[in-house]
Amino acid sequence: MATEILQHSAETLETALYDAIQAVPSLERDTRFRKAREGLMKTQEQLAKGYQHIPGYFLANGASTVAEHYMQRDGARARVLLELAVHLFESENDDGRYTPSIENCRGRLDQLGPAPAGRQPEPVLPSGAGDAAATAAASAAVAAVTPPRSPEQTTPAIPAAPTTETAPTTQTTASATDVAAGGGGVAAVSVATGGDTAAAGAVAASRFATQLNATRDWDALLDDWRTGDPDETAVRQLVGELGVRITELLRTHASVSSESLLPIIEEDLRQLPGHLAPVSVPGDDAQALHQRAKDARSTCRSEMLAYAKGGTVVDVDVLRRHWLASALWNYAVEGHWHSSGYQTLADLLGYLQLIQISYRYHAAKRELLLDVTETAVLLALGELRDTELNRVPHVSGWLRHAVGIHLLVGGPDPTAPNELRFNELIQDPKFADRHIYAEYWATRVLNRWTEETQHRSSVALTLLKLSGWKADRLDRLLDLLYSSTGYYGDSGTAEERQEALAFWRKAGMDMLATIRMVRVARNPWETGAATAAGFLSMGDQDASVQVSNRLLQGIAAELAPGPQGTMVQGALFAGRSVPTFLALDSFGPVGVLKIDEVAKVRREKENFDRFAEAYLRPVYRASKCVVGSTTIANSSNGDLYQGIFTSYVFRHRDEPKTLRDWVRTADPEALQPVVEEVFMDALGPWLSQAQRTIGDLRGEYPALRPAAFELTSYAPGKNAESELEHFRLPEVADIFGIDGGLPWRYRRLGYLLENSALGKSPFAADPDYGSVTNPLWLVAHMAEIGEWDAGTDTLFEQLLYDQQYGVTTASYLTCVCHGDLHGENVLASGPDGRRPDLYVIDFETTHQGHICKDFARLESALWSRTFSWNHDQLLQVRSWFVGALRGTAMWESAIPEDVDPDVRRVLLCVAKLRAILKGCEQKNWPFGEAEYQWALLASLLPFARYRDHDSQVNRHLPFLLAADVADVLVERAEGAAAAR
């Protein structure tokens, strides 16, 4: 920019600063005015030293600041300063960093109203027209706004106190942007209207007098509003009506996301009448109400800006009520001007923006932050037309900010709010220590994600959620994001912006079309609020994961899109803690869809590729395993979840059942052949990989694993301490009827039987049961938690370190283990009920492990999950189980002829799987009974705390059977020690 233009611009700003401080001496102490003066003096110093390149943003910032003062006093002078600021900002805005400042200035120019007509725009100076022309234009502009000055007033210094009050200038003859000719041909026209602003002062001052009030102190506004008879009743009535209006808006457009905000809104509305009392309400004076609304909004925006910049003196609770007060006056104006309802909504959006600002860097407020950003966008797109958005341009910036936060905090690669400002996606490429302007976060990350296909579906779902699942609103949302004039710190061209907009419009429309073809038949993991159209989140309810239908549709649309549509239903897997669904097309079942934690999903995919696809025959497992790109955060704890789809599991004529359901109804003669097929055929390739190892058997089972044990790929992070903590959860305490949950410090069951609902179990009728070993006591001491009880040193030396039977130096067989082999992870389908087709699913915990693991896990599930046992059945179960815990009876126990039919079904399966395991032993290293006993103990205990049992008895049963196993292990160790 030409030096002459900068010189004249500096003189213009200097004069405006001087006159402002002369009129209002307190401005001398205003921080913003001090900064404006410092920037002015720095520029004048650089001009005096003849610097080659002098930045104009110091002058631009100063002009913008001083213009705010003149907005109240002299509209023409404010216009000139604002247009000067716009031009200076634009001259250095190649990288878009000053776009927000430009838009701010233009917004204030809009407040001044359109410039009067009458003059044609100045012609564009041709390139090379020379600095003389620029100087002449600049001089004319300065002369138009500069009153005569004495020689002593030409110094850059601004007097500390005024001697006279300078009358504000009311006429101009040229626009300050006429100064913009410098350097090679810039159009000298008004940036606000595209035309000239000549003679705007007097006209603007008279025509827009009520709009030219500068930001004022809130207490001063209250004093003005109290210039009449107090009418508290009218305020309370208005507040009540406004509350109803807000509630209706939120219920209509954001019923789910606004739920968490309602308590805040209700409390602020409750406080508002007291905040405004005793304010009079000029109910018949629309102009007075309108002026109140404008003054209130202006003050709110100023206060919110100060708060956003770190102003600690701003009380955010009070400021929220200021926004509601502004909305209250605009709501009252609606009674006179019915088309002004959008102004009330604009104030409500300002209120939401303030909540967003107050929570945007608080990790503990993550879900509330996502709720408020979603609510604001849904509300604006649902209520405001484009023309109305144009009338309140600052709202567009708020909405772009909200979308950016939502994409970063709740999108495919979520960032914790406290880490938001450090996210590399929004770092300024020129300044590593700061991020780009928040209004452009959304477009920046969207442009980045166009090249990352793994995020495409997740981003498309997020955009659809923010659009209320409506195609027209998706268009409006994208137009809103890409309508701003540039990037702060970005180098994207207009063509690249349009390409990105078109990319996400297509991705969103494609996803929406696919979602409409997905039907949900039954979703056992759906919350009561999940039926809402805008609900796209996960949460925990009663300690189990909840998934909405809308989210389920989105995940299914990506992973299981059928050409004629897809249906998903979870009836088959309703008892699971992990949401699992059968996917079907028009011909029948096509696969299994599951939603689980990201780490588990990725582990399952790796295990499928490594163990299932590589070893298991295709007839017994899925042909394909795909992980979705959509990443969802659990609103209850912040954990990330993904979908995984195992396809081609079934033939179209199959009617899938779980192995558990099949066992309940199958011909008893078919049970043992099917159990044999499960282990010898379906899992046979894994068993054939058996190899002997020596190691610490405790590491194989979380219930026995010491806390200091090295991490394993199987159940990482789980150990005896975490397992014991599960038994102290409130839900377990309720099931067992003992305060504080099940304790491990008592060696015998007697204490538990006397002080809990466990004592009402049919097992407790046995008088000897009170002396049975507490299994939690045993596993706690085996895992070296706490000190050993007095007199038990010899016992645990035997159990842990005995050369023949100690678990720490055990010699045992390992093979590929499923790790979670229960009746719901083996599917049995097909037309032949006697010999169903078997399919193994869910390989998340598959690993090389103890060969007994899958056998003990399936046996524990058969006892605990197949039937809801009655009193007589329980006695038969325990009688057989205890009799089959020692010696050869463990492998060859007979099944009584007169046993209950349902008990018989389970006994047939258990007897067969134990016989198969025994057959896996090596000639010189036969299976010892203790090896399987430890596996049973560690497998039975977790079933006592699982939440998916049919009855309370089925929670007690595995615990009491584990006690029988623990008692046998202790008895054998004590006998061996005594025999020495």
C-alpha cells in the first residue's frame, strides 16, 4: 500500500481518536483505545523511518475500535472509519486471516443502514495511475472527516484530559474507502453497499438515530427501563410466555439434544423477573420495546466478546440472563411487528452461543457442549429462513462455530474439549502456536476429511444429524458453512471450496438415501428417547450400552447396505450386553452386525484375519469381516465405539438360532453329536494347534491374574482386582442382597449365607454349606491381594509353588482359544433340527491360550444361561456337579436316568465336552483334575456378576458352584501338605 495512503489513514485515525477522547475523557483509560493509540504511534514511527513495508492492520484495528464510539454520536464518521478499516484489512487479507474482522465491520455498517443514493461509484484507478491520484483521493477523504486543527494538535500524542468539547462532525463528502486507490488499481467504492457513502452523516444520524447507540453498561440500561411505573406483573407474564415459546421451539426441533439444557434455561427464566424488577414494560410503544431489544443485544454481544477473550470479571450466569432479557423485549416486539420473530430466535441463539463458549474447553462438560451445539444448529435451520439469517449475520458465525466444535468433539476422530485448541487439524499453518479462527474450523476439517475415506460415513452421519435428517436442511447447512468469504490461515481457493461442498453434499445425500432403506425390526438396546428423529448418540443405562434406532440405521447403512433394503433385528441376541443384530435382506439373513468399543472391534477384526479366516473352515465361520468407519462416542463415559459386520454367515434358507436356544428344544439324542461337532469340526483346526508350554497359569484367566502380571492380548487390563471390584457394584449387591457387595475377606460361605439373599438359595439348606470355601477369598489370595490369613502360608505355598500342582510353574497345553465361547457365540441354523449348521462368531478375545479355557467357558454358560432352574433342578445340578469334580468322575461321570429332562440336556452337553477335552491330553502328560478345576473356578465366577441372566437364581448358581470348586482345590492342597 502506498505510503501516502497510510499517512492519510493515520491522520484520519489520529483525529478521530483525539475528538473521541475530548468528548468522553474516560476513554483515555479504556484498554481498547490505548491499544488503538499504540498501534497508531507504531505505524507513524515506521512511516517516519521510511520502512519499505508497513502493515495496515494496526490502523485498521484502531479505526474499528474508534468507530464503535461514533456509532452513537456520528453515523457518518462511524461509517468512514468502518470502511477505512475494511479496506485496510482487505489489503492484507490474502490468507483470509482478517475475514472475521472484515465481516464484523460490515455488520456494523449494516446497522447504520444503506448509504444514501445520489453519487456514482468512483472509477477504478488504472494500474500505474500513480501515487499522486491516490494521494489526492486520500486527501479528499481525510478532509471530509477532519475538522480544522491547530498546529499543536498534529502530534501523535493524545491529550490526557480535554479542554473543550469538540462537536461531532455530521457531514462528509467522500468515503474513506476512496483512500483505497493506492499501489496499482483498487476499486474505490463502498465495501458495505457496493456504492458511495457521500453525505451519509446527516441522513444516517436522523434516519437511524435509534440504531446508533453504542454498547452501554447494563445497570445504565436498567435505569433507563425503570423510567416509568413499575409493572412487575407484566414482566413475569412475558417471561412465562417466553418460556413456553422456547420450550416449544426446542421440543419441535431438538427434543433430545436440548433435554440437558432445559434445567439451565428453566433456572435462568426463573431468575429473570427478579433480574428485571421493577422494570416498566411499554407495552403500547413498539419503538421503545425495539430500542430496548437493540440496546440489550448490543450490550450482550459486547459482554460475550469480553468473556470469550478471557474476561474474568464477566459473570456468565448473569450474562445468560441478559441474553434472555434481550429475547424478552424482542418477544414483546412481536406483538406489534409479527414478522420480527426471527429476532427473538437470534437472541436465543446468542444465549446458546454463550453456553457453548463457557463449555468449549471443559472436558467434564463434553456432552453438554455437544448438546448445545446440536441444539443451536437444529433450531436455526428449522426456524430461520435464509433472508432472516442475512438480517442477523452474526448468527451465521455462531452457527459455523457450533458446527466446527461438534465435528471436532463429536465427529469421527473426537478431541476432548480441553485439547480442542491444540488439535492439529485447526492449527494455523503460519503460526504454530495458535489455531485458525473458530468460525472456520468446520470447513477446515471438512476439507481435510474429503481425502480420508475412513471418516466419510461418520462425517456424513454427523452432518445429517445436524441437519435433522432432512435433505433441504443439509443443503442449507453446507451453504452456511461455505458462504463465508475466506479462510483464516487457509489457502483454499473458491474452486476447492465448491468441490468440498459438492463432495459432502453427495456423501450426505447418499448416506440419507441408504438409511431410508434400513428398517429396524427390534432393538433391545434402544432407550426411551432413542425414537426421536434427531437422536444420534450412545449412552449407558442400567450399566448397559444403549443404541438409538437412528444410529443403528446409520451404521447398518454403511456396513450392510442391501440393494433392495436391509432389516436389522436384535431379538436373537437380546440377552447380550454388547448390541448385536442379525441383518437380513429380502431373501434371508446375510450376517451379524455388532457395535462395540473401538479397541475391541479392531481386535476382533485382527483376530478374524489371523485365527478365523486363516484356520477355520469357511462352512463354520463368516466369509468376510468388515469394520465400519463411523466412530461414535458414548455420552456416559466418552468411550469410542464402532460397528463390525461379519457377512455371509448364513445361507438364505437358514433360520438362525443360538446354540443356547437350540439346546433348549433339540432332540436329546442330537445334543452330544452337535457338541462334538463344535469342538472337533468347527474348532478342530484350533485344537490341532496344541502345544505344551510352562508358565504361570494365573495369567490365563482374569479372575486369577495378579495386578502386576504383564499385559496380555486376551482381556487386556483385566485382573483379579478388577474382577473383585465387579462383585462390589451396587447391582451385584442388590442381586445377592448384601450391603457393599460380596466381600472376599471371609474364608467361609457362612458369613455370606447369614447376611445376604444367598442364604435363601436351595443350596443353603445343606447344613455343611456354610463351611464351604468362599471362592472370592481364594482368588484374592491366589492373586496376592492383601496379606495371607494367619495359618494359610502352607496352603498357598502348595497352591502356588508346588512342583507338581502349583499354578505358577504349571506345564500345560495351549491352542488357539475363542476366549468367549458361550451359547450365543455359536449359531445353529438350517432346516435339520437334529444336525444344524454351526457358525462361530465374535472373535474379539481369540488368542493362543490354555486349552481348557473354551471348554470351561462353555460349561459355565450351560449351567448359568440355558434354563431358569427351580428348587429341585438346582439340587440335581449341584449333586451331579460336586460328584463330578474329582478323579475319573470328572471325565466319565454317569447321568442318572431319573434326572429332570432339562437338567439332562445340560448334563449330556457337559459330559461330552469334558470327554473331548480329556481326549486332547498327551500320552506322557495326561490332564490332571486340578488343571480343569482352576479353569472352571475362573470361568464360573464372572457369570455370577453378568447382567444377562434369566433370573436371580442364575446369578447365585455359578457363584455357589465356584465355591464347590474352590473347596475341592483347598481340600486337595491341604491334604497334600499334610501328607508330606
